[in-house]
Amino acid sequence: MIIFDLDGTLADCEHRRHFVDPRHPKNIEITSGCTIKINSQGYGESNHQINKFTPDWKSFYEACDKDEPIVPTIRTFIDLFDEKEIKIWSGRCESVREKTTNWLIEQTAHFLCRKWIDKNLKMRPIGDYTPDDQLKEKWLNEYIDDMGNQIYHDIEFVFDSDKKSIQMWRIRGIFVFDCNQIGSQF
């Protein structure tokens, strides 16, 4: 089995990141006399107090249908499809399942069907704000419970873009392709 992440791996979600990232340039107000220093992650650090930021996860998820495909991983997904069992484990919320299903069908040129997506797409339950790495580890543990010791023979590798999730996969002894090419922090 091969597991693909969705946001930042198959789908470019950078256009909606400002809804949940207080360090996003759209969320930084520059005032006169303000000094901004760029840190090692490319984010600005200011000498001014930043107003408390509240992530808007609903808007972040709702804008998912406007994502552009990340073509190399979409192509890899399609190339592997006939040869391997593939799953998509996404931290994206169940509330946008229909938008996600339509996006996957469109971006794979109707290669995928709703029946396959319904069976193989695992999404975050509504109201669950568990960090992605912890959520995926929970799903992995559930999978291990179902499969027993076959787990390390069954999961060949993973495609993911979230740094903490990548670390979790590696700690668990599962090879992961790091797809973090566009600055995804999730």
C-alpha cells in the first residue's frame, strides 16, 4: 500500500494558507517605525506586538476547490494506481468531502471515480483539530490494529508534505517522500 497526503502533496493550498497562518504575509500589518527581520523559515519577525490571530479553519477548508494540482505528485499517483493499492490520508475536514471528491476527479482527468474515492479517502472528522501528525499516527495505529504485524510489509511508502508527519512516518520506520516543495507547514 502507498499513502498520499492531499494538501501540499497533491493539492497546492498556498492560496488559502492565510486563513490559518498568522505569519502569512497577508496577516502582517506593517506600520511606520516597524522593523521586520526574515527568519530561517522565510517569515517576517517584527519588533511590534502582533494582534492575536485566530485561525479560520472553515474558510481554509472551504477554499479547497480552488487549489491547483501539484502535477508531479498527481502524475506519480496516477502512474502507481494500476500497480499498487493506494490510499489518501488527509488532514482536510470531512465537511468538504464533496468538494474534495470533485477536485480529485477533475485533477486526475476523471481517472478516479467516486466509489474509489469513498473507499480510499480518509479525512479529518468534523470538529477534530488534532495536529496532522497525531491524526495520521492515530490512523496508522488503527491500521496496525486491523493488520497486525503485516504493517511494515503492507505500507511500501508515503508521500507527505507536513514536516511533523514526515518525522512521524520516519520514526515508525516507514519510508516517506518529502513533498514539501512550496513551504507547507502543516
